Amino acid sequence: MDTQPPLWATLFILYILSFMITMTRHAAVAAGDTRLKYMAEGGDKRAKALIEFLDGHSRIMAASVRFFNVFLLLGIGAVSAMFEPDLTALLPIPEMLALLIIVIIAALIYLILGVFLPKGIAGKKPEVLATRLLPLLKVITYAGMPFVSVPGILSKAALKIFGINLGEQNEDVTEEEIRMMVDIGSESGAIDDDEKEMIHNIFEMDDKPVEEIMTHRTDAVILWLEDGADEWEKIINETNHTRYPVCGEGVDDVVGVLNSRDFYRTMLHDKNADLKSILREPYFVPDSLKADEMFQRMQDKNAHFAIVLDEYSGFCGIVTQEDLIEEIVGELYSEYDEPEKELEIYKIPSEKNTWLIDCGVEIEDVEDELGIEIPDDDDYNTFAGLILDVLGTVPADGETPELKFGRMRIKVTRVEEHRIEEAVVTLEDEEPEKKENNDTE
């Protein structure tokens, strides 16, 4: 090719400058404030200088970097276009096609050298790179200042003509922008995966109703007013909970909440005390209440335990402050908690299309594991709820009823304390008529 060496050298220099500018800016942005302060307190003068520089020049620095990146990109495009005669001389193709090929190649190289590679390198040790490249950062900022300041002043003047004042613009950061910044920080290593998950969980709380968080009443430990102190003491010793809902004539008749400390304190002084007198007023909430509002209400009322009611004012579950906190930080365990079962749906290898299912599993998990669709129904969320809905009655302990639902043949294998614990599910092949219809479609 007849292209002169200076043309190649110019293009190479433009790519290197783009690489250095992007890496310097990304390192400065990704550098953690806490780490830089720690380095500065340890005597690192460059870290202290970087903090002082960013405090007063971060906005103009970002504008200068954008200016030089655009300038360099235009320069790369212009220089690359000069290679078009050499490519058409080498290959028998039209000039426009040759120019298009050159632009695509130049853009790909720019993305690698001017975007992805420098960001990847800067994200590994941003504090070290940012402090060492501080002189270059200052040169970029001060050199670009005239080019970004003058257009900025002219833009403000033009906007005033249309009655727009930039100082009055809404600078509120949206939830999506915060989520995006968290994701970027996670990719660069500035934010840990656990921190990222907690931040996202906080935002998701305003969309999550309490009924998705609560412990359903079938899983809750309930004390009955008629049972007496001895039975209460036995249940408290077996379950080791702090608070219990207490019901009177029926499960929907919640007469109070028992704090186990109140119970033992009273029993020490008078074993014949009126149990109803030591109950605390129950705090009722609707199941449609959002989790974030629920958390705020419980804090305002200093309530640690709430009774969740459905639309018919029926007792449907309980929720605690711990349940709400776990939605943010993940599962919390005490020394009394038993480890959760890891396996909820187990494929039985010796039998065709057969699974052993823990009936407390969510319907969506059964659909995913078995590869089927189960019709939506507001009456149940768990596999046990589906079985109860089909049976229409609660099986007695030890019973093993069998039923059919869609393509599933279900045999209940364990019922304890009127709760369906496990079932074996066999998935039948699709009906021939349905297969023929699918083939026709």
C-alpha cells in the first residue's frame, strides 16, 4: 500500500490518546471516596491531591473528557477515510463500500482500545491508577476548559431567550438511574455483590405486598385461649419463638399477642394468673399493604409483630420486623433455627416423569421444574394449596389421597398436623388429540 507512514502514526497516536483519556477518567470516577480518604490519612500525598482536585473540578473534568473523546473520534474517522484509495486499489470494490468497510474497522478498534480495554484496566485498581494519572487528568481538564466553558455560556444565554433557566432544572436522580449506577459500580468492583443485591431489594420493597412476605397462618404457631398455661408452656418450649398469636373461638378470632417473656415473668409469680390479662393488643394490617409502608408503620408504632388480614378480615398470616429486614439483607438465622431443606423438588430417577415434591414449594417452582403450565388461581400459591383446592377438604394425618390435575397424577405421601407435607407427582404424556392439534398448527 502507498499510504505514508505518518498517516499510520497519526492514527496510532489518536487511538493511544483515546485509550489514555478514557482510562484516566474511568479510574477517577471508579475510585472509592472511602479508600482514597484512607490512603490520604495514611500519608499518600497523591491521594490527598486527587481528592482536592475532584472536589472542585469533577464537573468540568467530565465535560472536558467528553469533548476530547468526540474530537479524537472525529479525528480517527477522518484519518481512517484517507485509507479509502489504498483499499480500492487493493480490492475491486466501489469507493462507498471501501469507505464503509474502513469506518466499521475503525469503529471496532475504537471500541476495543478506546472504550472496553481502558475501562477494564481502570476497574481493577482504580485508586492506584487515578492517583498516578492525576497529572494527565489535570492536563485534560485544563486544556478542555476553554472549549467546554464558552459553549456552556453561549448555551445558557440561548436558553434564557426561551425562558429556560438551567438553575431551575430538576436534578432529582430517578430510581432507574440509581440502579444503573449500582450495576456499574458492581462491574467495576467498587460495590460488592451483596451490597448491590441489598440496594436492589430496598427498591423492590415498594412493589411487594405483605402477603408475599408473611408467614401463612398454616405455618404459624398459634396459641389457643382455651388450652391453658401448661399447654402454652409446652408449645413455647418446643418452638422457641418470642411472640405468638392467640385465638379464641376460631382461627379468625385473634384476641391478642403473647410475648413469651411476659408469660414466664407472670408464671414465676402466679401460675394461676388470668392469661388473657398478659396478652398485648394485636396490630392488624391488610394483606395488600406494601412492604416498605409496612416497615414504616411498624417503626412508627414500635410494633414488632403484626397480624395480616385478608379482604374479608380473616386471619391469613403473620409478619415481623425480622421478616421485613430479611427482604433486604437476606435470611437471618438464630441458634434455634433449623437449616432449610436444600431440595424441594426431587426427580426420581427410577421412575419415568416422576418427582417427589415438598408441598410448601411455590407453584412457579413446580412449573419450572416439571416444564408445565398450571392455571393461575388466587386461592393458592403453594403446591399444598393446589392439592387442598382440588380435594376440597383437609386430609387427616396419615392419609394418602390420590388425585389428578391436568397432566399431573398426584399421590399425597405425608400429612402431619393436618398439613400436606409431601407428594409424589407423575407427569402423564400429552393427550393424542392435543398433540394432533399442535401438529396441525
